Amino acid sequence: MHKTILITGGAGFIGSNFVPYFCEKYPEYKIINLDKLTYAGNLENLRSCENMPNYSFVQGDICDADLIEKLFRENDVRGVIHFAAESHVDNSITGPRAFINTNIIGTFNLLDVARRHWMDAPGRIKPGYADARFHHISTDEVYGALGATGEFREDTPYAPNSPYSASKASSDFLVRAYHHTYGLNTTTSNCSNNYGPKQHNEKLIPHIISCALAGKSLPIYGRGENVRDWLYVMDHCRAIDLIFHQGRAGETYNVGGHNERNNITIVKTICLILDELRPRTDGKKYESQIEFVADRAGHDFRYAIDAGKLEQELGWRANETFDTGIVKTVKWYLDR
């Protein structure tokens, strides 16, 4: 019997790296990719799956409870890997409602349909559904901001500072509640900033690459001193695979790359790689295009992740350092 896995948001950045990897690794799974195809979703990034016999795409919204019910009923879904989310902090500041709807209501819909499909009552799993699992992908932003030292751990108190991170914190708590109240088999992962191929242009690294190549200014918030822990997207995909298959039910796992960089360092690194791979025709350095702009409202200073639990319990390690991953990433964008 083919086990059906529902992947939500598989046309987004992380999802479109995960889906081809997952389809290829598990030919015995029937994989349904449900994506609303907002501005951030791109089917071009899933070309490699289109002809795979175990892959199908459904355009739809996780806020549509009837659609989710229908997908579970018709395909007997036995696993959910939930990427679908509004995720751009700047957008959450100008238009928070979409974040509340997708990230909170959408997650609730998925959880509630999964509960009814897999369980007879609280604590009573339907026969044959013992290994049905709901994996929720979240963010380190739920923990708020760090000072100059320290790292986020799974037991760090939640302190979200933007409408985006508040909506993700809410969704994390719903997942937790469905495990503790109903006994639903859930896992959650909270990751640091991802980078790599297929990322939407609004995010820092692809935005800087495209602006540099177009001869535009390279905008950096404040003085570029905000620090993030950067995780190469395929390292994240392997972590999700491990947690989905081997993680302990009800547990949360932090995923980070041990690659802390401040924004100015990121931008200067990209400039140096471009100087080498595609020098400017006027002989100037790309760094000359850097421009500092007014800081984002409520901009968290620093995030860093302690991924020790994932490393010790499940044996995960990041394959890419930032220095190797960023070269791969820039080359991917240059090829396009």
C-alpha cells in the first residue's frame, strides 16, 4: 500500500527544495503537494517532480477546511508535512491579516482534519493509523531576540516580536495543544534563516544578488549589524525528513546551521563572490553599491540556534558551512 503524505506549501522556497528530494527518496509514498500559489509559490521550481509517478499537485488554500477534508477522505492521508505559511516579516507589518488567517486558521484546519481522520477520540488512535504523523515547520523568530551572546533552545520562552512571529507562535501552540489534549502524533521544528536555490527575491540574499547584477543600490537595514544564524536549505530538508520519520511524538527540534553572520558581512561576501564570478563591466567593486536604509520597525537584533537536541538524538549534522553554501547559492542565481 502506498502511504499518502500531504505536503502543504510545497511550491514555496523550502517546500520546493524538499518535495523533489522527498519524492525521489521515498518512491513508495504518494505525495500530494497542496499550495495556494501566492506570489511566493513557483511551480517552475518543481519541474523535476512533474513526471514522477508518486507526485501530484493541488492548487488550494489551507484556510479551506472543506478542501482539506476532501483531500484526506479521497486519498486517506497518513502524514502531513506543513510548510504553508506567510513568512515575510516586512509584509506582516504592512498587512498582518493574511498572516493570522494562513498561519493560525490554516494550521488549525489541518490539525483538526488530521485529528478526525486519524483518531476516534482523545487518546484513541484509529486502528492502522498509529504511524500517522503531523510535522509542523516553524521559525526561531518565535523566541524573540537575543543579545550579543546565548542561543535559542527548545525550552527558551516564547517572546514573538512581529505579527509574523506571533502568528507562527500561535500555530506552534495549536500543534502542542493537539498533541497534549488529543494525543495527536505531532512534531515541530523551529529553524533559523534558510538560504539557497529557489528563494523568493524579497528575501535578503536573492534580493542583494539581483540588485547587484542590475546595478542598483544594495539596501541594508540600519548599520547591517543584525545577526542571523544561516542554514542551507538542503540541510534543513534533511532535518525535516529525520524528524518526520524518527523524532519523538510531541517534541520540538531546533534546526540551525552554526553559521552566525551579520547582514553587512552577508552582503560583502556576496559582493566578493560576484566580483570573481561576474565582474562589473566598469571595473568597480559591487561593494560600492551598498547603501544603508532606515531600520525595520521592531527589528530583532540577533538570532542563534542550539541544534544540540537534533544532533544528539537524531544524528543530524549540517553538510554546508556558510562559505560553501553561499557560493552554491550565488552560482544557482547566476545560472538563471
